[in-house]
Amino acid sequence: METEKDLLKPFKEFAGPNGEYYGNTFLKIQKDTLGKFHINIAAAIGSFIWAALRGNWLLFWIAFLIDLVALINLSLMAKYSQAAIDNAEKDFLVVRYEGWSADHLLGAILVFILGRLLVGWLADRFYYNQYNKWRVNRSVNSGSKSSRLVLVAVIAALIAPLMLYRSSQFAPEARTCIKQDRAIEKGETVPFKDRFDCAIIGEFPTLVWLDRPDEITYPRDENGNRYVERKPAREGLPPLDLNKYAAQAIDDGIGYLTAFYGFFFDGITAFLRTMLNMITAVFVGTPWIIAMGAILAISYVLAGTRITIFVGASLAYLALFGFWQTAMDTLSLVAASSIICVVFGLPLGVWVGKSTRGQSIVTPILDIMQTIPSFVYLLPAVAFFSIGKPPGILATVIFAMPPMVRLTALGLRHVPENTKEAALAFGANPRQLLTKVELPLALPSIMAGVNQVVMMSLSMVVVAALIGAGGMGFIVTEALANTRTGAGVLAGIGIALLAMMVDRVVQKANPTAEK
Amino acid sequence: MITSGDENVVVANNVWKIFGDRAKEALEAIRKDNLSKAEVLEQYGAVVGVKDVSISVNKGEVFCIMGLSGSGKSTLVRHINRLIEPTHGEILINGVNVGNLNAEDLRVMRADKIGMVFQNMALLPHRTVSDNIAFSLELRNVDAFTRAQAAEKVIETVSLQGYGDRYPSQLSGGMQQRVGLARALAADPDILLMDEPFSALDPLIRRGLQDEFLALSKVMKKTTLFITHDLDEAIRMGSRIAIMKDGEIVQIGTPEDIVTKPADKYVADFVAGISKLKLIFAHTIMQPIAKYEKENGKLKDIDACPKADTEDDLDTLVGHAVGQDNPVVIMSDGKPVGIVTKDALLRGVQGEA
């Protein structure tokens, strides 16, 4: 018995009041004999109060939020049953509000009961964790202190009333609030409740109203040269919020660039179109029988028999379902974008891999390029380059280039220091170091980059069909627009086969991948 | 201050290397206030790699630099081909101050004058053995034919015949290090820098390569700086040994000097476990005949005593002394000059000259 007491001593020192219970529970946890459904009744009833007394703030927040959600559901129930009474003359509203009211009541009961059970179940387990932390660091909360309840009162006072008020009221619509703003500007008196509702419980209030900017156009003069024409905004139009104002400014800027530097964008478009035409001539211009034979031969040489069988089956699918020309179209786009990605991505990757400044400049740009959803690329591409295949290629390049840059840089950085040192010790200059040591050793990583580029190009080229890049993506977008599911599924399978085919062959073609 | 010339191929004068952004300040502080390594790290965030080292390596000798890891030996040797720039001090190679060379001259010197062998071989995995070996020539834009010829020649030197067209990964560790050695020899440099070349190999192969390198070294007479953390290896390989500790040189001397007259307790502790049989010579432990005769009476029959030369080592002397009772008579120029008794021999084996 004496030893048992000793065992419980540190537990009791930590737990303070009710140490006997917690000591025995912790002992069970240590012996792995605590029941699976063990629940601390005090914690289940006391909930966040218990957690606060014991100083376990994680559990406090969990318990507090559970009770808050239950309470909000109750308040919503009250709101909707009141609304059902208020709208008694409209039957469909009564049915809707009563249904919602019942849902929220059920929600409140479920959240409350299950939540309390969860808190009770978590309590001793969290508390044991806290005990372990306390053993390492004695400043971790221990014992039970009622002073902690002050904090609980403050938190509850700050959060609960507003939350409950919000749930008991119908939020004002954005338009109502805009009208209210105007009314206040004109000096009309608006009830405090309405102003409070607009400021706190609706959309974030519009803080800035900006005067409309001048309307800017870029017409041509009699010599055909463009000039900037500014007209003040029409009288009587309401002011703009920040979003609309900035969007207008961006539109004006893009308009200015395309009006006065159009030759630059036209040049790029022409270059891309020429390049694409050359590639398309190969892919689409070759009769299907020769193209198919060539693709099979290439995959056999590069990737072996098994993959060639798969490639043959995929080609047969594309051909039999009438996708041959479209698929070749898509492949031309992929080839054009991949070539551009590699040509620009490789030197950029070398710069990033070798220079810290290059890294600090390019990495954030790459991060942005990879985070922006692919659809967003389409907008500036259309703005500057209109629609069609060239802007499709550009959007694809922006989307698919980051892995080339990253993996090239990664490969260069992983070249062993001592190998580079050895090359330097034998008199290599920086160019020789790069071409004879670093690039060859980084080749596996670079080839992985090329593979990524090809795959990402393929996926983006499909999306780029939205701006008229054509190819397999066009069939899918068209099917989506007209809800022709069957056609869309067939084209989707075609795209998937195309992707797998290209991926397998490119991967196997990578000479370093086998090792 | 030593200037290098015909005899001193590699000279380092007061070389300091301190790593960190505030190296210069730290150097001033160390010289003024004699700060310890830990104090420098704390006050300047700088690490002392090499501390005021001066060495001079003679033409054709194998100069060993021995020290434990972190003693600065690898850092020191990298100053010689300026892979590392000294914080202070100068390196002279054949009288030329390496620090004054421009980038191109430095590359020419690295490619033509200095061959380097690395502990981890650092071969290029995508090149064949021959192409690895001829790498320094390729960097100097030597044509492929000449490169192949040069590679063939050194491949023979290091006994790798028939492996020229393999890849390094197909070779064992010992053979890879032969390739490393061949690569260093390919441009026929004057100086070899060997940074723990045999440390990563297993003991038997290490021993074999040591012997082969010693034999090669006798023939080629290349000035060699040999880095090792193994005192046995240093003693086997080196004509002279510099012992480094915490970036400083504790002692420079012949293997016998190091073993018989360790400069301080650190070196003494190192030397304690070393076999002295090949390191101590007759002239060190013999006593003059006159002194011997004063203590033990006249030598009765000098012809019956075994004879040995002053330059014979303990191992040889033990061979002479066993199987009979007479002391060994040490001869020089045909005349007896000293006596080694069995007691002296046993003391010698213990390392007490």
C-alpha cells in the first residue's frame, strides 16, 4: 500500500484537488488499462469551466466552441420559428422556416450531447498530456485555480453575445447597406440598430468610396496613330468601391499597353504561331499511318516492348473514336510549350541554382506562378494576346515552367561539394565546371523537370481550350457547355491515355532514370 | 621567413585561416590578446581553421601532415592550390606567391603543377576511368589523342590496365582510389596533394596502396603533401611529419624525432602506442665503446660480437642480438664506434633512447 501511495505522489502534486481520482486515472493510462470509453463526468458536466479551472486551454477552446455552436443553433431555431409566425400568410415560407427551425433544434441537441461526451472523453487524456509537459516544465498550469475563471468570463463576454446576436438576426443585404451609406451621406438619420447590423453582422463594411476615374479610350487620329483620350465620368453615377476602382485601373493599364505596344505582343504572337505551325506540320501534316508508325517505333526504341503495346492500344483508342487529328493538334501545342519551357527554364534554373540572388529573385515568382489557379493565367493571356493558340501556349508556358526551373536548380545544388572541389583543383574554369561537372551530374533531376513540364503542359493545354487553343480540350469544354456527358467522357479518356502515353515514354527515355 | 627555391618547393609562411564574416577583426584580436578558439567563436562568431602555420616542403620528399579531424590539416592543404584563401600569410610554390596569381594563371598552375587526391575520390560518375584520369588535360583543351595516350601511361603506372573503359561505379573502392591517384598524376605535376587518400579504404587494401605509393614515390620523386589522421600511416609514408592540433603545428620532424622526442604530452600520447622497431636506429641507443668498457671491463673478443651499422634499425639489431650473449658492436666506416647491449635494445623497443 505504501508503494501505491508513492506512485500517486507526483500525480497528486500536479492535480491538486481530487488528486486521488486523477492519480488513479493517470496510473491506468500509464499501465494502458484505461477503458476505451472512460469519461471524466466532472469534465463532461463542467465542460469549458472544468478545462479552465484545470488550466487546459486547448480543451477549453474545444469545449467552449462546442457549447457556443449548440447555443447558436438554439438561437437560430428561435429565429426561424419566429419567422414562421411572422410570415404566417405565406404557406411556402412557413414550411421552409419550420423545417429549418426543426433542423437547428436537432443540431443543437446533437452537438450539445455528443460534444459534452467528447469533452468528457478527452478531458483525462488531455490532462495526462498536460501532466507530462508539467514534469518537464513546472510553469505549465497545474492544480485547479478559480482565478482562471476570470479569463473565461472575459472571453465569453467578448465572443458569445455578438455570436448569438448575429444568429438571432437576419443579416442585411449588401445593397441595403450601400443605400444606407448614401442616406448617411445625405444627412438622413438612420436607426442605430440598422447601422450596427450593417457594420458588424453583414459583409465587411465598405470603408472607402472612390470617385469614378476618367473614362479613357485610345482612338486613332487621322494619321492612324493612337492617342489617349480622357473623358470625365458621366454625372450622377455612384462612386466606386476599392475593388471596382482597381479593376478599372488594371483594365486601363492593359488597354494602354495593347494600344501603344501592340507590336510587341503581335511579335510574340507571330513568333509563337510560326513555331507552332512548324510543329503542327509535323504532327498533323503527317498522314496518320506514318505518324502512328513513327510514334510506335520511337516508343519501342526508347521505352521497350511493354510500353509500346500500351502506346499502340492508346493510339488505337484515339484513332477509332475519331480523335486522331485533335490529339495530334494537342500534341503540337504540348511540344511547342514544352520546348519554350525547356529553352527558357534551363538557363533560369542554372541561375537560380548557382546564385543566391537568382534564388531570392526567382523563387517567389515561381511560388506565385504555382499558387495562382491555372484559370487565372488565361485572363492576361487573352488581354494581351487575344484568343487562339498563341495565348494558349503562353498560358501553358507560365503554368508548366516552374518545375523545370526548380528541378534544374535542385539538381545543381545537389552536385556534391567535393566533386566540384576536385574539378576546381584540376583547374576547371566556371564554364567548364558547369558543362563538364554540374550539368551532367544534375541530369537526372533536369530530366525529371522535362517530364514534369511535358505533363503539366498537357494538362494546361486542355484548360487553354477555354480561350480557343483547340485540341482535345475543346471537345471537353464544348461537352461541358452543352451537357453532352458521353462525348465529354470519351474525350476525357482520350486525354488521359494521351497523358499516360507521353509520360511513360518520356520517363523511360530518360537515360538516368533506370539506375 | 623562408623563400622557396630549388630545394623548398612548397613554402607556407605564417598562414592563418579564420572562417566567418569578421575574420580580420578576429585575427587582430587573437594576435593582440591571445584569445582561445572558444573565445574567438563567442566574441566574433569566427572559427579558427589554421593558426599561424609555417612549413617548408623539400623537393621530392613526402611531407605528412598528421592530425585528428578538425585539426585544420585539410584546410591547410587547400591553401596550397588556393581552393581556400588565407586570412593572412603567403604560400610560395617554386618561388611564386600563389596569392598573387590571377584567375587564369591559377587555373594553369592547378592543372599543370599540382595533382590532388581526395579521401572520397570525387570521381565523375558519368565519365569512364580514362576520361576521369585525363580530366585535367581536357580542362586545358589538350586534344583527345594526346589525352588517351597520357591516360594509358598513368593507367599502367597505377596498375589499372584493362579498366580504362569502365565506369568508376564498376570498380572497387581501392581501384577507384587508384583512378584518383592516376588522375592526379596524369598531367605529370611537380606536386601531389593527398588529402587522406587511403582513409576510406579497408586496412588490407590501404596497406597495399601505401606500399605501392611508396614504391612509386621513390621512382617519381614528386614533392608530396600527405594528409592523414593515422600516425602509423604518417610514419610509414612520411620523410617528415608535421603534427597539427587545433589549427596549430605542434611539432615538425622525422618519424624518429617524433617518436623519440615528442614535443609535448599531446604528441607523446599519440606516440605511446607506436612500434619503435623501424623508427629507432643504432646511433640513437648505442653507447661509446669507452663508456661501455669503463663499466663492464674490456670487450674480450670483438670478433665474436655481431656487427651492425649506425643506420640499422631496432628490428635489424634484434635480429643480430638473438641467439648469443655478446653485445652488438656498431660499426661506422669499418671501425667500431659503439656498443648496444641487450638492456639498451629492450629500452629502445620501449621507446626510451
